Amino acid sequence: MAGDSRASRSPRRRRVEADATGEQLPIGTLCGRSVLVRLGEGCRLFELRRDRCFGSKAGGLDSWLLSLEEALFLMSEMQVLEVDVSDSPRKMASSSEAFFRECCKLVPAFPQRYAAYRHYRLVGWVVRPDALKFGADFLLYDGRQDEVHAEYAVIIANSSLLWKDVVMASRLEQTVAKDLLLVSFPELPLPEPTAAVSLPEFLSSPHAQVTELAVRRWNQHAQ
């Protein structure tokens, strides 16, 4: 195996813009580790879901399921969604700050998962969280999911990841014509999930600094 600090090529960069139409934002409902949201045709989020491949159809329902990373990105970066995390329908939908803290309670590794997700979305990749069958955390597409194949399978590495696991993952990705991309973060203790750490503070801290390593098979030169 050989490590390459850069991906094979960069995706087409796409500008990420916030919704400034003034329309009423859809409100999603936190369901376990997903967010359920009903979308009407013509709203900005409906168009983003179609064009940028956010979420997946909820079977038997006229609704869409978003991962926690997708929902927070749509809230904080795109400003096209609100998420209600309260038990009472009378309460206002949460801010991205409150939702971020809730996600940290649900998933201890969420802060860095979101940092990785956000990093790839902002540089133009379509990032899909449904990568478990490939033994990965995310899949990266340089275009619509129904038009191109995923180019990279992303694994968020930590101190418990063994090299033999990397080798096995790389072989698995090769069988489905994907490169393996390892993403790591500085080995620093994360703040407690209940701590009042704002999302901007986290994203600007060393905790969210992304390091990438592309893993490919090394073919020895024939003698």
C-alpha cells in the first residue's frame, strides 16, 4: 500500500450559498440519529435535495430522511432548514447551535464527523452518508449520485484504527472501483458534549483540522 496526501483529482468547485428568498423554512423532526422532513416542490431545500443529493426517501412516507451531518450543514451553512428537537410542538425549532449540541449527545464522535462532512461539501463534493456497506463513513461523488459513481470511500481514522483494517478496507474499495481516503484529526481531547462550545468555535479550532491520506495499491516495478 502507498499513501498519497492528495486525492487523485479535485472535484469541480461549486459555490455554496445560503437561501435568501425569505420563504418559510421547512422544519425537520429529530428521529433517533436522523432528521425527518416533509418537502414541498418549489422550496429551496427541495431543489437542493434533487440537485445536490441530500437525504433519502423515507419509505411509505411523503418525507425525506437526512443524516445528522446533512441536517446541520443545511441549517448552518445553507440556512434552508430548521430542526425541532423539543418534545413540545409549542417550542420554537432549534438553532444550529442547539442542534449541534444535541447531535454531540447522540453521537460522541459527531463533531469531527461533521467537520469531515462539511469540509468535502464546501470544496464541491457530493457527500453521501450511506457508506456502511462499503465499510466507510462517507462516499464522495463528483456530480449527481444517479449520474456518476462514487470516487472515494472516506473513513474517519482514530487511534484505534489498525493498519490491517486499512489494508482490508482498501481491498474492499478496489473491488468496487473506489479509492480509500483516510481522514484524521489532531489527537486532542474533545470538549464534553454538554459543554457550551459554539459551532463556529469548534470549526475554527484545531479539533476540526482535516488531514487527508489517499490509500492506493503500490505496484512494484518489474525487474
